[in-house]
Amino acid sequence: MTGIYIHVPFCARKCIYCDFFSVKYQKGLVSNYVNAVIRNLQAYAVQDPVDTIYFGGGTPSLLSADQIFEILNACVKYCNISENPEITLEYNPSGNREQYLHDLRQAGINRLSIGTQSFSDPELKMLSRTHSAEDNIRTILTAYEQGFTNISCDLILAIPDQTPEILSQSLHTLVNLPVTHCSAYLLQIEEETSLSRNPDLLARLPDEDDSVDLYLQTIQTLKQAGFMQYEISSFAKSGYESRHNLKYWRCEPYLGIGAGSHSCYHGKRFFVPENTPKFCKDPVQDVQIVSETVFDLEERIMLGLRTTDGISENFISPQAKLKIPLLIKSNYLIKKSDGNIALTPEGFAVSNTVIAELL
């Protein structure tokens, strides 16, 4: 099975922590971009069964429901879409958009990934989000009323001034809403973001030990509410794991469409340059090859250890295997019943260090 990822790079404005490729929304450019996405879908004409489609960004919910429908119609027309595909759209919370959510559901979107980030108004303001905690709640409830039963929410952990009490409020709000999935990310300070150039906010970040505690608090609270961790930042109720994102971590094929998108497809890894006007004009072949092989062994180890499934010890070199007993004793690794090794919650919290040891 293959996944299709459609990158929608348009944003109303850039958040202070975001380093994803995005450009300012322009109505005319958006229309040309949608046409170029359809052009590329026709050119690739994916014949392998496609069981997931994911609209990421950027802010895909800046597209009209009609534009979303046009793209999905092209997927059906030109690609081999399987029965019951998972079709996700990243959605930015806002005021009352009942009709838009209704139209998205009618267009074929059956999973929403809502960028809530926090349920605390001071935190949302600090993160430069344009919505409020009440907008988050209203968006989730309205989406559910419009027939969305597979709803994911994002939370950012270890942001400036965050305390266990503030995080507990956000988690408590989330688990009492009709949400089936949570993506909880420790804040990363990326170069070239506004946050990285703000010494006041940087000075107010939780230290490493406090960040680990906030992460472990999140795991425990979500687990008690029935959200089981299946990847370092991903938690789901039974049967609601992200089928599309699992492709990335399991080294399964996916095709990226759009400026800045990446692909692992037909035995190669490649990406489209981060240039929106160029993508609109140039032929589908304008990609840059990263590798003539899809995944090497090191990547399989790194990606596999992001999941609670873990990896076979056979992937680990004899020298690195000698470190496994100590990592198990330190409660960073466990040996599973199927023989795989996997990170514990404590191991996930310091995953870069543990994975480096095993590489």
C-alpha cells in the first residue's frame, strides 16, 4: 500500500516556532497551485493501491472545500485508491466554520488533524497562534457534529513558562473532548525561527529535567484516558493510529506532491524544491534525488525505534549489542515478547542519546 502526501504551503502568518516550508496566502497563487497538484497527480498516476492521503502544510484549511474536492477527485480519477482510505487534513482552529467542516466531510475528508497546540490562552498567545482555547473546543465539537469521528489534536510540550499545572489543564480538556488521537511534541528550537531569536522566551524555557517530567506526565495522563502511545510523539485510542504517519516510521512507500514535499517511492527518495511559483510552472520531473535506495540500515534503526513496536536486535551491530543490557537495566529499553527491543517512556524522553548509543 502507498500513501500520498499533498503539501499545501500557504499560511496566513508564520508561527514563531515553525520552520516548515510555507509562504503567505495569495488567492491567485493558490488557484495555480491546486491546478499544479492535479497535474502532478495525473502525471504520476499511481497504480499501487493507495490507502492514505494526507493534506499537510502550511495550512491546508486555507483551501476552499471545492479545491479540496478537486484534488481528491483527481486522486480518484488518476490513482488506484483502495477501499476505505484514510484521508487526513490538517486544520487550523478558528471561529465558527460549521459549513466549511460540513463541506470538507462531504468532499471526502474523514480524519482531521487539528492544530490546537494548547488549551491555555496565554500559551496560545505566546506561541503567536491566532485562535483561542475556546476556538479549539468549538472546532472539535463542531467537527464531531459534522460527522468527523477520527479527530487528532496537536499539543506542544515544554514551551516557555509551561508548568505541570498548565499542561494538566490542557490534557484534561483534550481527553474530555471527542478526540481519538493526540500528537504531543516537545518544543524544538529551530534555527531561522522567530523563537530562536527571542532571548526573553528562550530564558523562560523549562530545563531538560523539567521537560522530561512534562513529557512523562503527558504519557501517563493520556494512557489513563485510553490513549496508548505507539510512537515517540503519537498517542491513539484503539484503532485510531495514524495509518499515514505509520508509513514513515515503517519505511513504507509514499509519494509527496507539492513544493517542499518529500517522497520514498519506487525505490528512490526525492523531494520537490521549496519554490511555489516554480512548482506551478515546471513539469512533474523537477525533483531532486536524495538517494537511489529508499532506506539504509541506520534510518531503519532510527525510525523503528521511534515506535513502540521497536526493532529486531539483528539490525544492531555486534559492538552496539553489548550496550543493550545496560540500557535495559537503566530503564531506557525493554525487550518485547516478540524479541524486538523498544524504547520505554523514559527512553523516548532521551531518544536521541539512546539511539546514538545503538548506532
